[in-house]
Amino acid sequence: MHIERLDFENSPYLGVYGIATDRVVLIREGLGERKLSVIREVLKVPPVETSVMKSRIIGIFAAGNSNAIVVPWYIWDTELEAIKRSLEELGIDMKVVPFRSRLTALGNLILSNDRAALVSVKFSREEADELEGILGVEVERGMIGDYHAVGSVGVVTNRGGIVHPEATDEEIEWLRDLFGVKIYVGTANMGVPFVGSCMLANSNGVVVGNPTTGPEMVKIEEALGFLD
């Protein structure tokens, strides 16, 4: 099964509470084994439970790809060390890098796969260049529709992507060229256009919020490359 519905303590905004890569999922603490097992089964990578700045909204603060995870500079030392230790115990060689910036909602502001990243225009060119070095991919600054929070209005993996319905045809073509995958527009959670906040996805599968309708799920599966 490539797609599954889930909620986190009655919240369908799964992307607020975690980030998924092709190597690991960083997820909020306290979900319980049943929901963690769904994440393992669908995304086929291990979940690492954590907090960032003593908060459970991991998906707001963290971003990344298979090369690295970027977290706010203000992450607690104990949290950073715990994440690094968990990755080491799992045999996953990934960087976890605190990023010095006045912007801390990195998950909302960075959209990345293993080929490229789109970051908010609120980042300076110098910050974008630094993120390029950390993530190990080409980084461009830009917007999707009229939204600078590109991580909250888009989801992109190494197989496909889905973005806010207000994205223009020109933006979609540009995103396809940047990320090297097909990009579609769509919604989740029964009409919510902020798809990045509604799901966790990687190249193996996608977990979406419980209210997501059947037609939305079909569109998401198509966009992320799970339909022949």
C-alpha cells in the first residue's frame, strides 16, 4: 500500500508534526506504536521521535533530504545530540545541521528532494547558498502562487510532487525542471491547499490526514508517482 490515512491525536495535519526523507522520518514524540508502525510500513524508513526547541511541531521547524536535515540554530543541544545518536544507532549517515538564520520555520520555508531545493524568498541569496552546501543540491529562491512558505504549500519527492492549486502553469514547468519530476496541483484533508502541512511523503509512500477524500488520494498517488 503506497498511501494510508492517519491522524496524530485527532489532527490531520501530519506534515506539521514530522518530515519524511528516503532514509528517515523525524516525527513528534508520543504517537504510540500503532501509528509509528503505519509510518514504517508505508514510508519504509525508520521513524525517529524527537522534539525541536521543546516543541512537537517538527515539520514546521525541520527540513531536509537524503543528504542532510536542517534544524533551527536554537534547537536544544540535548535534542540535537539525541537525533544524531538515533541516526547513528540506525546506521544512517546523515548530517543534522543547525542553521543560523533569523528564520526558524525551516520546514515551512524549504521544499526539497535529492535533486534540488526551493527556498522562500525571505532567505537571502547568501543563506540560500549556505543551504545549497548543507543539502548538497541546487537551491533556488522563489514562491509558489503568492506564497513564500513553499514548504507548506508543496510536497516533492524523488518520484513526483504536488503543490497549491494557485500555482501557475509557468511555475509548474519551472518546478518540474528544478526538481526533475512531474508536478501536479491538488489538495488534501478535504480541500486544504496547504498540502505540505497535510501529509508525510517519500519515494516509497505517503501518509495523509484522515479527512482526505478518495479523489484527493487518487490525485496524490498520481502526483507522487504511485499510479502506473
